[in-house]
Amino acid sequence: MAGSIKMKTALTIAGSDSSGGAGIQADIKTMTCIGVYAMSTITALTAQNTLGVQGIFECSKEFLKQQLDCIFTDIFPNAVKTGMVANVELIKVIAETLRFYEAKNIVVDPVMVSTSGSRLIETKAVDTLKELMFPIASVVTPNIPEAEILSDMKILSKDDMEKAAESISKKYNCAVLCKGGHSIEDSNDVLFSDGNIKWFKSKRIDNPNTHGTGCTLSSAIASYLALGYNIENATQMAKEYISGALNAGLDLGKGSGPLAHNYKIL
């Protein structure tokens, strides 16, 4: 019967990855495989592959706003994930629009550096991201290098991860998931939420193909939030999804390859 299917919805606001492993392509694949209807607002086009980012072409703030308005006035998202936003003006548009429409379940992935080491955000935009996006976020998901920038401290241990997550959370009044995977607590992440610390541990998977893991994790969390799970459960389920996608052992490209987002249907 036409029109009988009901789905929860999720929006990704991020950059496009021409190789399909990260950015909105990874987000849409993740959201679809988890079972929500995925929508996208593109902040920038990138020319990239598994070897690195070769070029970035940013969207204008006017067209970004037009994309967001079209989504929120028609198919209102149950959750929103933000990824790569390279400059101050675009961040301002996103924050103002999300506030205007009273968006819920906002997951902010503070994408600053790509897996291959390319810087993806202007230095001055970091302050704008912290000032405007963090206070409206349900959860922020920095990796170790990003958490060091955001907390203004060096992270050298498990205790440091906890302190950084707590510092960022208390300063901006949002939950913070500090992700391991950068030499410290390799496959383990720590969540600071409502004054509580919770570790999410997972077995290290020997797979060098990790392109888009950060994008995938944040969009998976957003998907589970859209489905009605709380932050702790959404994070745990997102971690399990990532583990499955890594464990599938997809091997594409000459560099750090993408995950098997569709591992459940292979």
C-alpha cells in the first residue's frame, strides 16, 4: 500500500567525498544501513581518494541556507549530524538555522584534520564551532588531536582522555565522546555526559583501511538517536556497527581504504 512505510529521519551536514569513503557519502550509507531515512546538506565538494585530499570547493552560505530550509520545511529530521564545515560563515548559517528550527539530537563531529593528515578547517573557524555549535549539540565526537585543540591540553593517557572530555563538556554544556584510535586507548572511547564517565571498549581490529571511521561513527550515533535511543546506548550500538564494518575487511584503493558500510547485507 502506497505511503504505508514510516521511517525516522536523519540529516547530515558535511562535505562530499568523491571517493565515497567519508563525508556525506559515508553518512548516507551508514544511516541507510542502520534503518533511517538519510538527507544531506553539502558544505563543500572535495576532490579526494584514499591517498588524500587534493582540493576543496566550498558551498556559498546562501546556498547552504537554501538547502537547510528545504529540508526543515518539508521532511523534518529526527537527528542531525554535522561534519566538515570549513569556515566561519558556514558555521554561523548552520548554527542559526538549527536554532531557528529547534533541531534535536545534534551530533557534532568537529572535523579538523583528515585521516591522511590534511587540514580541513580554517583555524579561526574552530573558535566559531566551539562558540556556536557545541552549546546546541547533544554530543560532540572529537578524536585525540581534535580533543587536544578543543581542551587546550596534551592527551597522553587514558586519564587525559577523561579530563579532556570532562573539560570540553563542562565548558560547553554538551556530552563529549573522546575517541581513541590515535595511539592512546586504540579502540576505546570515553563519554562524559551529565557528570558521568563511561568507557566504550572494543576489540582492536587489524584493518589498515579506516578512511571515514569518524564520519561513520558520528552518523551512526545520530541514526540511533533518531531511532529513540539515549546517548549511551546510541554510542554503544554505533561502536558495534563500526566494528562490523571494519571486521568485514573491505580492501579498496591504494591508501587508507573505506569501510564496508553495507556489511550486514553482503
